[in-house]
Amino acid sequence: MIEINNLSVRLSNKKVLDNISFRVEKGDFLLVIGKNGAGKTTLLKTISHQIRNFQGKVLLDNKDIKEYSQKEIAKRISFISQIHYFTMPISVREVILSGRYPYKGIFKDYGSDDFELLKKVSKRFGVTEFLERDINSLSSGEMKRVLLSSSYIQDIDILILDEPFTFLDPSSIVNLINLITELNNEGKTIIIVSHNFEMIFNKAKKVLALSKGKKVYYGEINDISLFERIYNVKYGYFEKDNKKVLFIDD
């Protein structure tokens, strides 16, 4: 579904990504790890067509991503960034419904099908009680659920998340992980950057490790020493329900 070939990105005259290649299949759950400054967010923005000046190839279903219109990309990929700014008052209802924009022609308003979908999605993601509130009045956890709702109503194939657990309490993190995992189980392709990888690596099917803009590993997660090499921290683990549970072993 997504193929990255010899991707290099230079920002402010600095090479941020250096000759990276990998492939993400439909239905994959890819965890991207690396220290701050490794190039993780730049990679996500390039895949989601927000950074367009790069060397190499980014292919979406064997077609160069540069050949897609922004509206076509919006029907395929949703990107949820680490920090969200809404400079003007806007209701949760409007934020969620904005996910239907790629399917609307010029001057075409929302129809009964859109509002029925809004009702179902709001219930599923537990945001019905927030619909009339200003998005800026929500907690970080509530806002993340709203943004997931907007992505879901957008009917995309690929969901890209940059540090989605930032500022969340443990309960909100578990709730969000469960929602993301459900979407993956339903066939959505997930690409996620997270420093909270110990809470989600058991859900991921593959890991991409970056260091100073270079790919140092891509594949299945078979050995926790990978995390030790990337972060220079000793990890231990125990097994529960045939899954490894990571912890920092200081």
C-alpha cells in the first residue's frame, strides 16, 4: 500500500531523513521509534503529503504520491499530529463533520447520511456528550477521541498518529490504545510514532527504528534489545498471556 524508496528530506539546509526505504502493507500496524530529532515526525508528514519537497519516491498503491490531489489524499490518509491548535471557536460537531469534506463538492452541504454517520461515530468513540462544546474546552484525552472520530468519519484507509499519548493520563492512554487497535483489527493501516512504545509495541506488527535520520531496523519486533540500542536504556520484560510486557530495568 505504501512504499518508500530511497527517501531523503532536507529542512532548513539540514538533512533530516537520509536514504530510507521500507514498505507498509494494507492492514499493517507500524510503530516508528527513535530519539528526539531522529526524523520521525518528518517521515510522517512526508508520507501524508504535508512535506512535498523530497528526494526519492513515496508510492501509494503503486502511484507516486505527488500525482494525487490533496482531496484524493484526504480520502486515503488521515494524519493526527502531536499538538492540535484551533485558533477560532469551533464545535466538536463541526470538527467531526469536517472529515466528510473530501466527499463534498463545491458549496455542497452535509446531508442526512452525514448526520446519521456522525451519530453512529460519536457513539462509538464516546464523544456524543461533547458534540455542542467548543473543541478547545476539551481535555487532551477527549480531544484525541474527537480527532479519531473525524478520521473515522473520513473513511480513510491509513491512519497516521504522531505521539498520540502525549499529555494523557493512564486511563485515557488505555482507552485510546483500545480504539486504535480496534481500527487496525477492522483493516485500517496504522502508522504511529510514540515514546510510550512499551504500552503499544505488543499491538504493533512491525517496527521502524530511526537514528539521526537513518533507518537502523525495519521488521517484526523479535528482540527487546532493539529498544535498548535505540534509547541507551536497559529494559526488562515479563510474559503475560503469551505477550512480552516491557519495563525500564534500572
